[in-house]
Amino acid sequence: MSAETPASREVPKENRFKVWRQTRPFWAGLFTLLGGLPIAYLPYGDMRLGNVTLAMKTTAGAGALIIGVLLITLGLTMWFQPIVRVFAGVATIVLGLVSIPVSNFGGLVIGFLFALVGGGMSIAWAPAPPIEEAVDTEDDGEPEASAETSAEAGAVLTAGLPEQRGPEHHATDKTIDANGGRNSAG
């Protein structure tokens, strides 16, 4: 808790992660991180099945590593700097698309799909509106309306409206129509 944080807003320890997660695009960052891992790992990793070694090494391994590390960095940026979530989301989608030709079809399509979903979620995420503190009042919450305030409110509501006239009123070139322009009929 900092000196600027009021004591009344202290969050219980069991809810701190939930509050932290809800104030940033958490799932977008997680999907982006998960998308960067297979894109960065697959060109360098190998799998052993008994005596057989399967390797997916490509000539563009450095490009795949760069894309994977950038996606992991963008996922962390979404978590720790949520103000740049739109930029991070767009960059994630672009890097996911670039990973298709560079990194074994985008990390065997798994990393590509995670990157697209994470980037889209980051762009679509918006912070919740701030919660306003309710002012405690002693009455039941409904204001009492006096005759004087009702008359004033009625005068304010009808001040900008045109007067209602009967059918004998004819429009002239000086008559202003309801949209604020001059009516040329007459």
C-alpha cells in the first residue's frame, strides 16, 4: 500500500490477483505468451522417440526465435502496461501472420492461432468504468419535489421547444423550422 492509496480501498489478500487480473487484458496476454512459445521453440527443439530423433530445424530459425520472443514480450506488455494494449494487439496479430512463412507454419498453426486470438482480445479489451463511491443519505433516495421546483423544471424543459400553434398558423420565409433552419415554404 502506498502513501497515496486510501486505507478504505485495501483489497483482501485472497482477492489481489483477481483484482489485478481484471484491471488489464490478462487472457489476451496469456494467449499471446502461449502463442510465442511454440513459434520460438519448434525451429530449435527436437523430440526423441526411442532411437529416432525428430527435428524441425529450418533456415529461418533466427526469424522464428525473434518472432517468438517478441510475442512473449508483447504478452508481458499487455499484463504490465495495459495502456498500450491496442498497439500490442495489432503487433501481435501482425507477428502471428508473419510467423506462418517464417516459423514452420506459425508454430504448427498452434502458435499462430494463439497469437491471433490474443491480439484480437487485446484490441477488444476495455477497462471497466471506475466505481463511484455512493454518498450515504438519510432519506429513502427519492428527492422531494416541491411545486416551485416542478414549475422551474417545466419551464426549462419547454424553453427550447417551438410553441404549439393551431392550423391557422402559416409558414413564411421568416419561420424557423424545428431543425433550426429557415423554412422557405409560404
